[in-house]
Amino acid sequence: MFDFLEGYDVLGAFWTTVQLTVLSAVGALVWGTLLAAMRVSPVPLMRGFANVYVNIVRNIPLTIIVLFASLGLADIFGATMGASDFKIQGFRLAVLGLVGYTSAFVCEAIRSGINTVPMGQAEAARAIGLNFSQTLRLIVLPQAFRAVIGPLANVLIALTKNTTVASAIGVAEAATLMKTMMENEAQTLAIGAVFALGFVVLTLPVGLLLGWAGKRLAVKR
Amino acid sequence: MTEVSVAKEDAVTADELVVLSGVNKHFGPLHVLQDIDLTIGRGEVVVVIGPSGSGKSTLCRTINRLEGVDSGSITIDGDPLPAEGRALARLRADVGMVFQSFNLFAHKTVLENVVLGQVKVRKADRKRAEEKARALLDRVGVGAQADKYPAQLSGGQQQRVAIARALAMDPKVMLFDEPTSALDPEMINEVLEVMQQLAQEGMTMVVVTHEMGFARSAANRVVFMADGRIVEQAEPEQFFSNPRSERARDFLSKILHH
């Protein structure tokens, strides 16, 4: 019944999807947190930069960002991302595009988390002599993160599915393989179902786990 | 009672610790602090009272620059308050602050709340910081709660932890911004007792409060504020029995009846 799967490395393709997701998630979390820190910083230039970045990037379709990373950065400006061949270069450019795009959403989720932390927390931190970055790192962000685990789970799930856009620049992830298989095999519906199921298997546990963690780690006030 | 007042007089010297001169501050069109001149001596306990909106909390918050000022100068131990940055952070560590709403770090245990500043600001050794934190928590009577989270404590307990957190920095002066206003009546005394004890030990304190009993028994001086100005300052006995200004008489007549 599943003989149409023969000869295709479905697991391998999904493994690439997982790699894209994990690397982009880590990158987006780091860069998004930095952006959120800039958005609440006392330096107007940083606030302005993060504000403009978020509002531009989140309003551009991901496909265009990923294509720009490939056609713009790589082909015109010659950014090879330190890669030796096109496959690795495409993968890294896709991660770059996904990080740049997803971080805008991570930033906004974290910023809304920062807004849930009462002013008094930061005031108390400053009153014992913590500087701005210590106040943010030790007091405000830990509480902000716990408040937005749910929204961050949404961003992560969206990111997992968004990795399929990498097929636009030829990265051999799940959607690329699905397209190939649909061209070569007759059972298009079954193929679609297999890949849809594959994504649900990836994202469902993430949502459930993070939902549970969000409840458990919530800061009691 | 007599013992206390003798100790208080010993503690007060001519040594000026906090000096505000010509301080002005606006919130938009509201002139919330108007030409404030106030000197607080080392070891002195100054209670600031006045009707709501008189600027007394703002005054308290300008002393560690949680609120900036528009004009005038504030010095602490001879040093003018620095602008934002590292120097200001260092100065704030020397000025303990206790808030109306406690503001304990909600994601950290009681012990961690008292340890944090010592380790991160004073660069104290962690073990020694914990010992000191436990000693301070014992001193304010919440030693048994050290491993709980703030939300698990009563308001009175939380406020005593907040006092311990401020004391852990070995501050030169302690600011209390309406420390008992958010407490249930039966918890007010446990906090006031800790503050009384601090006053007796010679801590320099600026206390914004509505607790007239505390003002009478612990203060060296009462500062009465109204409409952004210091209207009157006097020793507590004199202030409560014979206020000079009409504004203070009016205020006292409204609160001392019951």
C-alpha cells in the first residue's frame, strides 16, 4: 500500500526539515530576544532600529525574504555563508532568511511578555543597584519568557511549517521531496497525507509540551 | 520610651547625609515638587506626611533617582546624584528602598531575593551572601520562609523580606515609600516593629507614611508636605501637639480624630 514511498528518502527529507527548524528556532530566539531588548532600551537609536526592523520584516512574505537571501545576498553580493557547495549554501541561506523573519515575531511575543511584568519589578531591581542589562537579564526577561511560552510555541509551530518555503531555493527538505514525488507517482493524495501527517507529528508534541511548560512555569503573583 | 529618645539624640549629628536643594519636578502641567530644600542628617529618622498628591512619594523616589528632577540638586554623602549609567547604579546600591507594593522578585525565592543584589552588585561570595541573607531574614522574623516564593507569603511577611533585601546592600540610608499602605491592618504592626528597631539601631531613614503612631514614636523630625511644597517641619511632639501652619492643622484635624 505504501510502496510509492520506495526509493524516496522521506525520513531524510524530514530530518532536513527538523534541522532547518531547530537552527532557525535557536537563531530566531537569540536575535528576537536582542531585538526585544533593543525595543525597551533607553537608547533611542536602538529602539528605532528594532522598531523599523520588526515592522518591515514581519510585513514581507517569507518567500520573498528567502528568495532575496538566495538571489540577492548570494548571487549578487556573493555571500556564500562559508559553504563549499550549493546544497550547504542554500541550507544556510534558508536558515538566515527564516531567522531574520521569525525573529520579528519572537521579538513581538517577548515584548508583550515584558509588558506583563509589573513596573515595580524593574524599579526594585534598579533600586538595589542593578544596571539596565542586569535588570533585563535577571529580573524582567525571565518573567517575560514564562508569560509568553504559549505565544512562542505558536511561533515555533509556524516556523516548522514555514521551513517548507526553503524548497523555493532548492533545499532538500520535506516539501521539496513531496513535490518530486507528486510529479513521479500517481498517489498524490496519499503522498500529501503522508507529508501532512509528518508535520503534525513534528508540531503537535511541541505545542502540547510547551503548553504544559507554560502553565507549570507561570510566575505566581 | 525614654531610652529610645536618648539613643536617637545621640545618633543625630551635624553630619549631613542627604541634601536636597532647590528641587523642582513637573509631571506634565503638574508642578509636583516645588523648590524643595531638605537636609537629612546621618542617623536621622525623617517621616514625611501629607495629603495624597502632595508629592511626598515623588520626593522619596527622587532621592535614588527613580524619578529624575527638572532642576535643583540632590547629594548623598557629599556626592551629587549621577545621571543614568553605572555611577547611578552604584549609588542606588547605597540607598535602600522599600515600596508600597513590596516588589519582591516574583520568580525568585525569598532567599534569592535577598542574595541577588549582594552577588550581582556587591560581587559578594555566594555562600557568604546566603549566610548574611538568612541572618537578615531571621532578624526581620521570616527566616522560616526563606525557600518559599513571594506569592506564598502574606503581605506583612513580603514587606519584611523587602526590608531585608534592602538591608543586605548595607545602605547608608533607607527610603520607605508608604511601606504599610498596602497591608491588612493586622500586618501593619509587624512591619512597623521592624522599622522601629532599625530606627533605634541608628539607621538613617526617610519614611513616607500615614502611620502617625510611628511618626510620633520613631521620628526625629516630621516633614509635612502639601501641594508639592514642604509646608512645615518640626519634632514630632511639637508638630502633632502644636502645628504652626493652617494647612497642617487642617490635615491633622482630619486624620487624628479616629
